[in-house]
Amino acid sequence: MSDCRFCDIAAGEVGGDSVVYSDADVVAFLDHRPVFKGHTLVIPRRHVVTFPELPDELLVPLFSVARRVAAAMEGGFGADGSFIGQNNRISQSVAHLHFHVIPRHKKDGLRGFFWPREKYEPPEEEAEYAARVRAAIEAV
């Protein structure tokens, strides 16, 4: 176990059921406190804290996966669209670069940056959503 929760997820030490995509450079997994169910985080496998610190060689792999997850939200997951967001230091709850890919639906109530959070209940629901997002990504 490291001091970084996201590095632990990337290493397969925790959170395996929530991982929806993984390759040599990038890991994507469900946010444990989603804005909307299916909310996915896309991270570089390598520990990088902020976007400006991201090495150029990881730009294409990281954004390719974020684009694929965004497409999966619509094409295979039934969202009307998606929101992609990222914070550097301020509001960055884990000091590991991550992009939020959030499924959006018309009239979903999301306004500005004051977002409600949901919980997966029962706990098995998170695994069900992970399987749905995983399948949607494979279909893209």
C-alpha cells in the first residue's frame, strides 16, 4: 500500500470491483461518491499530482481513454451527454491527477458547481454499475 489511494487502485491493491478500464498507462474506475451513477475517474497509472505535471507521452493515452469513457456514457450507457472535469490542487480530494467523466441526462438537476452526491445502495449496486460502464467502454 502506498500513501496514494489512486496509486493503490492502479496497482490492483484496492477497489478492483470498481475498475472499468485498465491498460499499461491509464486506469478508469467508478467514483465512490458519484455525482450521478456511472461517474468515472480516469487517471494515469503513473503518480502525477496535477495536469501541468503530466508528461507529454501520457497526454494521448489519458485523453483517449477519457474520450472513450465519455462516448461510452452516451452510446452504451444511455446518457444524453457527459461532463468532463478536472481540478488542480483546489478541490482535488486525492493528490493524483484524475478526470471526472460524469453521465448527464436532460433535466438531471446539475447546476453550476454545487453538485449533489449519491451513494450506491445496496453496496452491490456499485459492482453492477462498474459492469455496465465496463461493457459500454468495450462497445466503443
